[in-house]
Amino acid sequence: MTETNPLQIPLDTLSDISAARLELLERLGLRNVGDLLFHFPRAYEDLSDVRSIATLSADGIQTVQGEVVEIEGRSLSDGRKVVSVVLSDDGKNCLEGVWFNQPFAAKRFRYGQRLSFSGKPKWFRDHWQMSNPRVQILASPSSPPQGGGMRGGGPEVVPVYPLTEDLRPEQLRSLLRKMIDRYASRLTDVLPITLRQKHDWPTCDQALRDVHFPPTLSAATRGRRRFVYEEFLILQLALALRRREVREEGRAPILTTTPAIDARIRRLFPFSLTADQDRAVAEICRDLASDKPMQRLLQADVGAGKTAVAVYALLVTVANKHQAALMAPTEVLAQQHARTLDRYLAHSRVRRLLLTGALTPAQRRDALAALAVGDIDLVIGTQALVQENVRFARLGLVVIDEQHKFGVHQRARFRRAGSVSDGGQSVAYASGSSVPHYLVLTATPIPRTVALTVFGDLDVSIIRQLPPGRQPVTTRWEPTSQRPRVYARLREVLAQGKQGYIVCPLVEESATLDVKAATQTYAELCAGPFRDLRIGLLHGRQDEETKAAVMDRFRRHELDLLVCTSVVEVGVDVPNATLMVIEHAERFGLSQLHQLRGRISRGPTAGLCFLFAEPSSEEARRRLRAFLRTTDGFALAEEDMKLRGTGEFFGARQHGLGELRLGSLIADADLLRTARKDAFALVADDPGLRRPEHALLRAAVLERYGKTLDLAEIG
């Protein structure tokens, strides 16, 4: 392996790296040559702004070159040691470089030595001064032209690396120089020459040299972007291959929507669909009518009615004599979906089953037997639906709610479950092996670049439009001193027969955090300002039976007020609840706040959301101001990604795809789109990446994503 791929050579096998240095590199996670070569700079210092001392200004990094005319070490009145080195470039004007508490620094310099100092100059008393300037030794005795590049030694662009204590930048750069000179020319280019020429990318060898030892800032930028593009390309190829594997290799049942089926389904809804819902329904029906398996993501803003669209798709499937499955991440949400379907299908002949972990062994055995022989048309469940012993007779459609809470492996198991029928015989559809259609739901608006990465193998439908009559929520940020006034407003609303939530960030009090907890708040309200009201408590540490019982009481209006944690953020639908108080709102992310606010104003009455928050950082204040400014979940998702980066979206929803090592979905969005276009075109032209010129790309895709994306066909 190491003979063909030098990137895999362990650093501890190299004789010229000491044990002490290996320990420092280990702290940075650098264990082999590849880790080291791809330990990219976090920034660059552009030292190309070379000026005479007389023309310096206090506006950014500048470089001066001159002769050492003074070296001094002294102690300050506060006990600190300072080393001062003075440069002059014309015998009259001087610049002082100073180093604090580094008495050894004086030994680096000698009178008459020609140096360049780079840093941010400031005017101190009667001369220019730089603190801890970057020093370069100039070999040439002649000064370069003013404003020109450096001569005689120093680079114009200096990388700034993530480091660890005791590892100096020059030590890392020296080691990188050795590794690049020794191994860079031996690396094989994963990118085929056609793509390199198309985008004018440098070779892998040249790009590594430009990243670590750039002749110019533009060369450094180009080298980095080449590797970011490669990283995005490999991910998008994996998604394109997975999409092709499902759609081209497997065949799904053809589920048509006739005018009669459409009319029959629409009669079941006590409302008319919005234009956005109708558009999503049309896209889904077009997919279902094909023998290529549907792979579609339905994104809907909070309260925009994604469930109704999902129900439409489920009923189209049942109308075509096939089974449909709806999988939810929690029993509470699965039970709510079951209640919604019971309401819509009260007078229909659709045979339904709720399959959760709450069933007794006997109930579960009977349910699975009915499912396997086709006596069940529509099943709603949790992860219990993807257990190995669950079999379907004719599974036509799988709807997965809140996909990011499930792993990619569970989706693959659903695909396998759909190909078994009564007696264990495979169901023959149009041709080849059968797979169900997939509809993935999410009520969490996702920025476009994240959707292209996490759900890159899916087509996307978006519902933004709220149902007619849905009233907006008014959001107010209140200081804690206004708690009595907010509570008085809460009593007014509850006295009108409405209900409300009080959301706390913690279940129980913390010894280290001064934060209101649900159990503490519940006890205080029951004994204090709301002791005459019916109050419930709901949090994630309760068992499923207790949580379901509390939600049932709240839904039936046997409770006026629900004290809870963020466990209610997804799927809870109580139209009579119109008011919410969020304690310590600064401790919640924007997406989470948006989901919580979406629990109210789900009926014809306008909602009111109060935030108690005392943010300690400017980022938290910006987050809350953005939340007050808009109720558009997609706008808030973009703002959240700008504020906190992509970790929350990318990490939580990726489930096995792995973090991006080099690319940024924010800064490199243009490269992501380019890589996606190239990847899907490449797979369309060379399915399976079987051509010799794509062999290295194919190997890279399999190594990185083969297992997590179940790319069996190209393996």
C-alpha cells in the first residue's frame, strides 16, 4: 500500500522526524504523510506590500527592508523584558521591531545585517514600531525598488497554519518542505486530465507546492480551490452513483394517478391544497408514474403542510394496490401521524397499522404476519419498521419523516424489505429487482448548498406557502424584569380558552449553569402564579408512554399549560395552543427556535411568542435579532449557517458521510455547484466509472463513501 500511495506512509517510520516532533504532530492529528501534506494553512499573510519606512501607514500588513543599526535588550518597569531591533533604509528614517519576554531574540541579530520586517506598523512616540514582526534575512545587499517584490530570500506570501504549543511555524514549514520535495512528485492525480484542462487546475504536485509555498496569493488560492473541488467532486460522484444505482438498476412499481383517484383523495382533506402543495403533489405523482424509483426530498417550512402532501402520495400508492409505509423518528410523532391518518381516513377502507416498540410480543407477531401477506395497506411506525423481521408483500412507497434522524443504512434496509412478498418470493415489477419509491420529508428548512451535499442524490420539492387563514406569529424579546407582565398576558390568553407552552433548555437544574430547568419551572408555576391552572410537564427523559399520555391530555385540552423542553420542536400539532414562552432563548439555535415557534399559531388564531434572553455574545444577539426579523425558515437557515458555519447542518444530517476536510459550504458554494454538475455528467457518460481514465476517481469514491452509501453496484 505504501509503495503505491505515499500518502499512507506513517510519520513514525521516517528517520528524520524526532520522537518529540512526532508527539507534537500527533496533537494536530497528523499521523501519516497525507495528513501532513493536506494540513492546509488557515490563512496567508501577504508580504508583497513592500514600502520605504518614510511611506508606512497604520493600515494593514506592510514590509520594510533595511540594515540593523541598533540592538538593545532592557527591562520595563513592570518587570517585562523587551528586545528592540532598529532598521534603517536610508540612514535617516527608522523602524523599531520589539519582542516582549523573549530575551533570547537578541541573539538572532547582528549590526549591519540586512533584514525585512513584516507586520502592522504603529506610530510610537517619534517613530514607527512593529510588535513581533515576521523577519526574513535578505541575501542581496541591494534594496529592491519601492513597492516591488522581495529580493534575496523572503517569500511574499507566508502561510499561517493551525499549530500546537511548542511547534513553531518555521519547524512545520521545514518539515513540509522535506515532505513535498520527497513525495509530491510521486502522487498520482485523482482528477482526470479532461477536468484539469476544463477548469485550468494545476496538477496535484504543483497545487501542493502552491498551497504551502506560494509564489503569489493567487497561486495559493488556486491550489487550495483545486483540492476543494476534488473533495466536492468525490462526494457528488458518490451521490450521483448512488442515485443511478437505485434508479437505473432497480425498478419500482408504476403508480398512476387518475382523475378519479385525485378527486377521491382530495375529498378526504377538510381543506384545499395551496399552490405550493399542488406543485409538490404534481412532481411526486410524475415520479410515482415512472418505473424508476422516486428519490425525492420534500422540504416544507414550519406549518406549510408537508404531511398532507405525504398523505396524498401514500393514498395514491394504496389506490394502486400496493403497500405504503410512513416512518417517523419518535413514537410521539408516529402516533400523531396515525391520528392524522385516522382523521382523514375515518370513512375509507384503507387497512392501517401503527407499528412501534409499544406493541406486546403477541401484537407485534400478528401485525408482522398481516404485513407480510398483504393484509395491511398502510403502516405507520418508528425505527421498528426497519428491523430484520419486518417483511412487506408489495411495498410501493416509503415516506421517511425527518430523514436526518435516521442513518443511510436504515434507508438501504428499507429498500431490501420491499422486495419480499408472501412465501418469500420476489415481487416482479416492470423488470429487474423491485425497490419502493422514496419520499423524504423534513420540516427543517435547509440552505441550498447543504441540501446539495447531504441530500445530493434526491430531487427536491419545496413548500413555502402557508395554508390560507394561517395567522402569523408575533415574536417579542423581553428582559426578565418583564416576567410579571408576560405572565399576565399568558393568563389573559389562557382565560380565553387557549393553551400555551413554556419551553426550558434543561430538564433539571444544573450545578454549573444558572439556567431555568423544566422540572424546576413546573414546580414553581404549580405552586405560584399559575397554581389554579392545569399544568403538564414534558421532557425527553420521560418514557414514551408517559410522554404520549401528557401529549394526549394537552391535545384534549385537559391541560392549559405545558412546561417542556425542546422535545416538542418537531411534529407536535395542537391548533388551540397559541402562546409560547421560551426561557434562555439565547441557548437555542436559530433552526431550533424556528421549529419551536412553529408549534403555535397552527389554527386560525394569531400566535404570540415571548423570548426571555440575556445573550453574552454578539453572535447570540445577532441570532435573536434575525429570529425577530423574519418567520421565513429558509432565510433563517441561511442566516444560521452564516453565523455558526455548517457544522450544525452538515454534522447532524450527514450520518456517516463524514465532515468536509477542506471545503466550506459557505465560502466554496460555487465550487460545490461546479463539482455537482461535473459529477452527474461524468456518471451519465460513464456509469460505474469503468473507463481507465476514471479508475482513480472510482477508487477514491469507494474508499471514502463506498460503505456509508451502500455503493454495491460499483464495488
